[in-house]
Amino acid sequence: MPASAAEQIFSGEYRISYLGLTIARTTFNSRFDAGTYKVEGTVTSAGLAALFDDTRGTVSTSGRFAAGTTQAAAFRVNYTEGTKSQLTTIAFQDGTVTSTVNIPPLKKRGGDWIPLQPAHLTSVTDPLSATLVRADSPAEVCRRTVRIYDGEMRADLTLTPDPKGELDVSGYDGPKVTCRLGFTPVSGYRKGRKALEFLKNRSQMRVAFAPLGTTGVYAPIYATIGTQIGTLTVTARRFEPDN
């Protein structure tokens, strides 16, 4: 079906690497029309990682932009990891979670688990929608906190101007803005989990955003994420309009 006059369509391919080695690849197709969006993507393990952890999945989200925020309507992620599979769907209404379905159901958690509270599921969006930032100018991109929910965990992502300046994105010479990214787990996770504590207190995370045509939406084109095992790099290999 041809795109409408107002509709803008973009496609992208991303590579996730560790120590210079590709460990996963993702593709995304995004549609924007009259303040609404729909994103569909795939992810597959690659390179040496595929020898040890064969992961494949699909992810999608849809919603609208309202009052400077990204309001998801529906989120779905379905993946297999070796012989294990997981399907998660989340429905939202005006930023509030109305239903969450996990198949198979999540395992029972112990006493060190920080449980979700009803207040944690308002004014939230899903992890994929959180990568889309509607802003009037690049300067506005890095001044916000995004409350995300993935079907189990609630966390806050804080975007602030990066004091180190702009990331050098090889092969891209268009307009961009670089943000420092802060991560704070809120609920739906095990207290004392070392990986989360590292992301919260010690990780250095930087993300470069670029505008998507004339939509007023900015999306990541490059990111570096410090983890306990080293720095992960996410690079957009292709990032272009389809219409």
C-alpha cells in the first residue's frame, strides 16, 4: 500500500558489537503519520555470539506523540533463546498500563524482589517507544526523563546534555545531538543485582540522536554502553527514508 502524503517511512539496520566483534543485528521499519507512529523490528544474534546463544526475535510498538511525550498504545516482543521462548504483550491507555501478558508466565519471585506498584505503571512507555524523542530542536532532546516498562521491570532513563560533546559517528555527517544516559531501576527487579547496580552507579552511557526527516522525531544512530564485561556499541549501519 502506498504511503499517504503526510506519512513518512524509515528503515534502519543496527549492529551491536563488543570489543569490535558483532554479537547481534537488528532491523527496524518505522512509520509516522499525523502524530502517530508504528515501529516493527527484528533481532538476531550474530558472529561468535551465535555459536553460544542463538537468539532470534521480533518486536513492535505503536502509539502517538502527545504533550512532548511518547505515548505507547501496544507493545509486543516475541523471542527464542535456544530452546526457550518468551512472548510479552503490553497495552497502554494515555500512558497507563492496562494489561500485561507474559507467555509463559513469569516465575515466582523471592523476598529480595522489589514488586511493582500501581503508581509505577502510570506515565510510562515501552523500551522501543522510549528510543523515539519528539522535540522542537536538538537542544530539547537531552532534557527529559523517560519512564519505561518492559512487562516486568520499571526503570527511569534520564537524558542530559553530554559534557564530553558530540560522539563521532562514522559515515554520518548530518545533524545530531549526543546525550548522557542515566539508568535507575524502580521496581520489578531483584534487589542487589550486580548488573543493574553497575548500570545505575558506574556505567557511562552515551547516545547520539538524529532527526527523522521532517517528523520532529529523533532516534538513536549510535550508542556506547558500559557494562560489567566491557563496553557495548550500537551502530546504525543504515538509516534512511523509504518514501
